[in-house]
Amino acid sequence: MVHYSKIEDTVPGKPIAMTANWNSDDPASQNRRLPRTLVCCSALLSLITVIAIAVVVCTGQQKGAVSRAAEGQKPRAVPKRLVCYYSTSDADALRLLDVPGDLCTHINIGLASLDNATLWLGPRLRQVLQNETLAFRAAHPQVKLLLWIGGADSGSQFARMVANHAMRKQFLRSLKALLRLYPALDGIDLDWEFPSAYEKERQHLSQLLYEIRQEWRRERRPNALLSLAVAAPEGIAFYAYDPRQINLYADYVNLMAYDFHFYREDTPFTGLNAPLYAHATDMSIMATFNINYTVHWWLQNGLEPQRLVVGLPTYGHSFTLVSPWNHRIGAPASGYGKCGQYGFTTLSQTCECAARYLKPLYSYDTETCSPYLSGLQEWISYENQTSIACKTNYIKSLNLGGVMVFSLNTDDLKNSCRFLATSGDNKPVFPLTQAVKGILQGEGTQML
Ligand SMILES: *[C@@H]1O[C@H](CO)[C@@H](O)[C@H](O)[C@H]1NC(C)=O
Ligand SMILES: *[C@@H]1O[C@H](CO)[C@@H](O)[C@H](O)[C@H]1NC(C)=O
Ligand SMILES: *[C@@H]1O[C@H](CO)[C@@H](O)[C@H](O)[C@H]1NC(C)=O
Ligand SMILES: *[C@@H]1O[C@H](CO)[C@@H](O)[C@H](O)[C@H]1NC(C)=O
């Protein structure tokens, strides 16, 4: 059934040419679904029947949509997702099989990209999918595994893929083959950064979501998961997404509620990666760059609360201070910090850097639930268990769809911060992700 040979034969680094059994538009396969009794009806009866079927199919689809929508509003025990991103790009530091099975409810494994509307997987990602996902699935059947597609530089790849029916179909074809090849996958997470205001990209995205659902209905995958990683800033989200269409076709969105401040030439100040609320120094549009504003924007614009999964970072951002004596939030900065790469620091790197400074100054901004530290000219916005707990409690109090963590790889795998008592077995640890989990699970809230 699965054309392993064809796909295996492709050279790593080349897009997978997908040819497997694409016949969902084949009229013969459609006809097979009609009840046999209809075949021998008179012409009139056939006509009536066709209309009746059309009605049934249409209302069935609407009902599907409505029941999907209503699902989120049922006052049942609130399912709390804990969606974790896992990158295979440093699979040496963290193997999928080292992720505890009781940590995350969903793991987005990536990063897959698009090449001319065809899914493209690098060799390490393929190896993890081939080699580890089935073992992980067998050990932890309750955890959903999704393929993470897109990422930071995916704007033009997606724009090209959604632009017309032929390209979207090309994508669906490669997706179909990929889900057959890696049966441990439960679905996909589309991380298009970001649909623009031009070329009707918002409508094309909605159309893509619809077509993926249609295709999965044809393939009898009613439980396949479709999520979207979405932008937090209103200025992007307003043009990029139609939340009501997302309600109809996506299971949930992963709101990237971070990167609100980092060093840029046009914003040369220190700032917090993921402030819960606006800070007193945030002027005009900067006052919208926080978790609370963003969450309300999505809710006010019609996304069902149960579909809103709010992302929290485990990584931080480093800055170089203009003056070591001016180390408040909003202080002048002259560049990325020395810690990490391009100002992006894993939690282990943050604590390793901090240990190198003679006397790092640790601060906590209670207004925004965010710690930061400075030493000499280095300034780092990061998260610790207190800030993560504060933000998770906020998300929980609004009864949203759960928490997303970006990423497992950037949590304090090495326990360099000593947030956890050392276990001594050298296994990676996840102090921040564990903290999220502890709060989501507290007070009898059910994990999905
Ligand atoms: C991209 O894919 C389309 C549709 O399959 C095909 O017609 C076209 O030749 C491809 N272009 C390139 C540059 O590969
Ligand atoms: C995965 O592949 C590597 C190298 O190809 C191999 O050494 C390892 O044993 C495999 N692991 C599993 C769980 O199959
Ligand atoms: C959170 O956001 C809402 C909507 O923008 C706003 O009305 C509210 O004042 C904010 N809360 C705080 C504490 O800033
Ligand atoms: C988080 O950081 C702040 C500031 O350093 C500190 O007061 C707080 O105790 C830290 N939380 C934990 C759990 O270490």
C-alpha cells in the first residue's frame, strides 16, 4: 500500500516525489461510496436521489463543521493541551525518545519545509520520523505526534503553495504520501510566517485548511489533527487570518506569544521576550506587544477560546547594554548579547552565561511576570519557574485551549540553572515544561 521503495529511493535533501495512490478525485472511487440500490433507479428517481444525496452531503458537511465548533463550547471537563515543539536540528542534544511520555499531550516534530508546494524533509528529520516516532508511539500511545511545517523563513514557500488549486493539490498529494509513510504521525502543524496582506493570502490560507479537511474526509482520517502556529502582533494577525474559518477547519492554533521584544536596529532597547501585560515603559504600539493584549485580540476576533493554545517560550533574548549601569527594562542596547546565537539563548545557555559573570543582578518584573538578568554589559530576558507558572495560571484562568511551549530543545536540558534537584543519570530535564504541566494538571483539570 505504501510506496516505500519510491520514497526511500529519493536522495536525502531532495523533495519527496509523491505519487502514491492519488485517486480521490477519480469518479470511480467516488461512485464506490453510493449505496448499491441507487444504481438501478429510474432516471427521475436518480435525479431526486442525486439531489437528496447532495443535500445529505451538504448538511453532513455543515453539521460536521457545526459539531466541530460546538465541541469547543461544551461545558465538559476542560481539556488542557500541552503542545511542545521539538526540533530535530539538534537531535544529538535531545532525542525524541528522551522526552518523557507524560510531559506533553502533543509534540510538533520538525522542521519540514516546502519546495515548490511539495513537503521537504531533511535527513535528520527523516531519521527521527522513521526511526523514533513508532517507538515513541508504542511507548506513549496517548501523546499526539504532529509534523511541524514551515517556520521562520517559510513566507514565500507557503505563499507559492496556496496561490492556486494546482499547487495546493500538489501539497495535498505530498501530504497524503507522507502520512502513509510515517503512520505514527497524528497530523500537521502549519507554521506559515506569515500570510501577508497581499495576493489574497488570507483567503487562500482558509481555502487550504478547507481542502485539507476535505481530503482527510476522503481518506477517512476523521481524527487527524490540523493546527496552525499563528502570529501574535495585531498588525500581522489582522491581515493574515480569518479566525472564523480557522474555527471551522483547524483543531486549534498555537499562538506565538513571544518575541515581543528582542534587539533590532530600529528598537535598540532592552525588553522582555514574553511580557504578560504591558510594561510602564511600553509606549503606543509597544503596549500591544504582550500576551494579554494578544490573547484578547484573538478572542475578540472570533477564535473559539477552546481553540486558543497560548505559546510560552523556554528560550530568552540577550542584549548588549550601552552602559552597564543602565540595566532597566527599556535601557539603550547596542546589539545582541554575547550569550547564545544572534541574541537567542536557550535556558541552559542563559544560566551558563550567568555563572560566568561575577555578580549577575537578578530582577523580576512583577507587573509582567518576567525575570531578567544583567552582568557587565550583558542583559537577558528569560523565563524561570515563577514566570512560567504566572503565565500558565493566567492562561488557565481564561479557560483557553491549553499552553504551547517553544521549545523542548531550549528548556534547561542540562539543568544548568539547577531549578531541579539533579538526578545524576544525565538524562535531559525540562524544568519549565514540567512547571507548565504541573499547573495545567493541578486542581483536577483533565489533560487531553
Ligand atoms: C512546480 O510544481 C508544479 C506543479 O506540480 C509544476 O508544474 C512546476 O513545473 C514545478 N516547478 C518547478 C520549478 O519545479
Ligand atoms: C536509529 O538509527 C540509528 C542510525 O541509523 C541507529 O543506530 C539506531 O539504533 C536507530 N534507533 C532505533 C530506535 O531504531
Ligand atoms: C488585558 O487586555 C484587555 C484587552 O485588551 C484589557 O482590557 C485589560 O486591561 C488588560 N489587562 C491588563 C492587566 O492590562
Ligand atoms: C525567578 O526569578 C526571580 C528573579 O531572580 C526570583 O525572585 C524567583 O525566585 C525565581 N523563581 C524560582 C522558582 O527560582
